[in-house]
Amino acid sequence: MFFSIIIPVFNRPDEIRELLSSISTQDFLDFEVIVVEDGSTVDSEEICRDFESSFSLCYIFQENSGQGFARNHGMRKAQGEFFIILDSDVVLPSDYLGKVFRAIQRRKLDAFGGPDAADSDFSDLQKAMDFAMTSFWTTGGIRGKLKDPAKYQARGFNMGVSRRVFEEIGGFADPNQGEDIEWSIRIKKAGFKLELIKEAFVYHKRKNTLISFAKQAFSFGRNRVNVSRYHPEAIQLVHCLPTGFLIFLISIPVFGLIYTPIAKLELLALGFWSMAILVSSGNRFGSVSVSLLSWATSIIQLVSYGAGLLLERVKKSIAG
């Protein structure tokens, strides 16, 4: 068996049904699926049973320990040569596994990360969230659009490692605080070849409200600082840009009170950025509604991530 697909799930039976349905349509058939129920109060066992006749599926229930450790449990049970890690809120195109297999063989990869995208039937808000997380005009350019695929840091919603990687360096070191980024860095430091497979994208159904999206982006900022506890070099200039954007927004009314010429220049810059968002989103999705929502989600993503990173860095400095 070549692939073992590891899926942690927590109180999301509807999501897991949709993901398993997409797995059942794959044109590459040499795989098994391991669903690790991480202490859910609303479990997915019955749903998983519905797919046992479609492919090899193992359902495991464990006490809640966090998605990172749930993935580790799944990998310890896996039989395949290569482990694919997916979040429960993604959907796979039918050629996903085939693309991953061919890229691994051709490029001799030990590990990989793949990007995410919005499917055509996603809601306007889901498309706008996808734009904010993947656009050049936010910090999304580092998520699946790097010119050098070797610089990519894989994310837990769509990544994979060989059995050898897992056996030699272990799994996730943290349950749920940027554990995927930490693992990516550790994999590369150990000398393994981890690269982006650009064509191996998944459709990612993100949080369904602006408030939950803001909370998620805030946690991403905090998580980046947590990763730096393991790897000090994990925070680079690009990760500080959202905090710079937050300070920039706060400075506009401040300069409006004390020195209006600077405030006018800042408003001009903000206007240019806003127009770039509207045009870029409009070109991608062909929708005025999605463009306007993309402007809102882009601001929310940058401000929330920047605030999370700033707060956690302050806390880390105080703690010494």
C-alpha cells in the first residue's frame, strides 16, 4: 500500500462525510484512510461505516489530545509507505492522489505541502476568505505561490511525509499551536526533501463567519511565535508585515490629528491597496459581492494575524 491518509476530526461529522466522498472518487486507488476521532461529543463513526465498502478505512476514537497528537496516533497505525495529512474541512479533486504520487516519484520527495483553493460552489464569503489567505496583496503569496518550492512550509490541512521521515524524526511536537510549521522546519533541518506540489491543491472550506475567521487568523499569529520557541528563525520579515499593517491603520487617525499631510498620504496608500484587492478578487471570481467581501476579509486577516503575533511576542518578552 502506498498512501495512508490521516484525518483528525473533532465534532465535524458533516465535514468528514464530504471529504470521504471526495476520497471515494480518486483515480489513484492504492491507499487506506485512517480517521482519528479526537474526543468528539458528536462522533463520525456511523458516517465512516458508510464508506467501508468503498475503500480501506480505519476509524479510531481517542480521548481529546489536539489535532497534532491525533495525527501522530493515526501515523502509528498506518500501513502505507507515505502518509498524507488532511484537515476534515477540505475536499479533494478526483486527481489529487495521482498528482501527489507522480510528483513524489518524479522529484524524489520525502515530504510535501500542497496549496488550497475555493471551489466554484463555495459561498461568496468562503471565496473571500480563500482570497484573503492566498492573495499577493495580503501575506497569501507564501501559501502555495513561492517560486522556489523548497522554501515552502507545509500546512496540516494538506501535507504528507514518507514513513521514513516519521520513523526517524517523530511526528508533531505540539497538539495545536503551529505544529505543522514546526514539523516542516524540523523535517528540512534533518536533511529531508520537502517541497511544494503546486498542482496538488485541495478545496478548503474555511470558517463560516467573519468572527470565527478573525479568531483563526489571530491564533495563526500567536502560533508563529510559538513555533519560534522551537526554531528562533521561524519569524521572518514577511511574518511581521501584518503587524506593520495594523500599526499603519492605527497611525492614520493619529496623524489625522497631529499632522494631516502624512495622514493624507497614508489614506492614498490604503486606497491603492484597497483598489488592488477589489480588482484582483474581481478578476479571480468575477463577482462584485466577492470583491467587496475580499476587501473585508483581507483587512480582518492582516489585522488579526498582526495582533496575535504582536501580543504573543510581548508575552514572550515579558516571560523572558
